[in-house]
Amino acid sequence: MRMQSIRVAIILSLILVLMLTYLFLQLREQGRNMRSDDPRVWDNVIAAFEASDKTHPPPQQAVLFLGDSSIRLWDTLADDMQPLTVFSRGFGGAKIIDLSYYINRIVSPYQPAAMVIYIGSNDFTTAYGNTAKTLAQVKPLYLQLLDRLNGAAPDAKLFIVALKPTTQNWANWSLLTQANQFLQSLAAQRDNVFFIDANAGLLTTAAVPDADLLLSDGRHHNDQGYQVWGAAIKASLTNNL
């Protein structure tokens, strides 16, 4: 029995080491990609989407969620958005230019009825050694993105989700608030473009980010955080679709 227990312990330890190694490699790749301003570093991720489409075709005329790791890590998206038909094409570490570059490969083939976009947080962060952009540098990137999205799916309604407050980005929140104001103004100027401010429920009564809704990294939602964030997003979709 003792030898069997030792074997089990060894196997579990090996599994843990493999999992931690995989996580480390994933984070290292994400950090390397995020530091780059060449969108082609994401080509293997986009190719994986295309390979998946061949075996598991996504629904047509659905609501397509696009963006960075906040979209990629949303494992409960389909359940949270019921009865809407949704699917996602998020890739962790993505910046505005990355999403814009791949529009013809992750939007055009699907012809979605609507698109929900969350992108831009990584443009303003210095995480993973990334060089943060100024608001002046980001504004034309957002304009280009909206133009390319409209060109790829001209009949689709577009929902832009406000950059969200976290404990990690709170020191930079004044700049992100200005970015959100710019996004709101863009939506107001365009037909079939809606701005979703889903941030109220992410703050405490003291008006600071609620750490209980975040993972230990202070950047990403836990399941409870996704429920709160997702409820506000779903309400806007339901009201406007």
C-alpha cells in the first residue's frame, strides 16, 4: 500500500509539473507576442481557429465576440448569453492592431449578425515588457478597426465594450476613462454601433475595483466577475438586437 501511495504521489507530481510547464510556456509566448507590434506573431493562433472551423463549423448569423484574453478566457460565454447564439474569437495578449489585421480571417467567413468587441487594454499596459501607447496613438487604431469590421460584415451591429477597471490597471484608470469616452463618442457617430459600459458592477461601494471578481493576477475576471460583466453586456445585446 505504501509503494502504491508513493507511485500515486509521483504521478500527481509529474502531472503538476507538466501543467505548470505548459502554463509557463503559454504565458511566455503570450508575453512575447504582446511585446511585438507585428500582428503576424499571432498567425499560429488564427490558423488554429481556421483548423477548428473545419471540424466544428461555428454558427452563421450568430453574435461574434472578439478581443483579447478577457474574451478568450470567458469559458461560460455560451451559457451567460443564452438564449443568444454566440461564439468567440479572442486571443490573449492581442492589441487593437492585431485584431484589425486578422479581420478577414476571423470575421468575414462567419458573417455574424452582431459583433461584441473588447480590445485595447493591452495597448495601454506595460505588462510583460510591453511598450504602452498614448491615447493619441490609439485613436486612429480604433478608427481603422471599426472601418475594417464594417467592411467585413456591413450588416452586423457592432457593440464596443468599455475598457474595464481592475486592480492591475487602476493606477492608469484616468487614461482608460478617456479612452472609453472616445469609444462612446465613436459609437454615437455611427449607425448600428453601440457602446456598452459594463463597469458599474465591477466596482465596490468605495468606487474601486472589486478584487473578489478578479483572479489573483488582478487583470482577469473569475467566474463571478464574468457573471457580473456578462449580465451588463447581455442586457445591451437584448435591448438592441
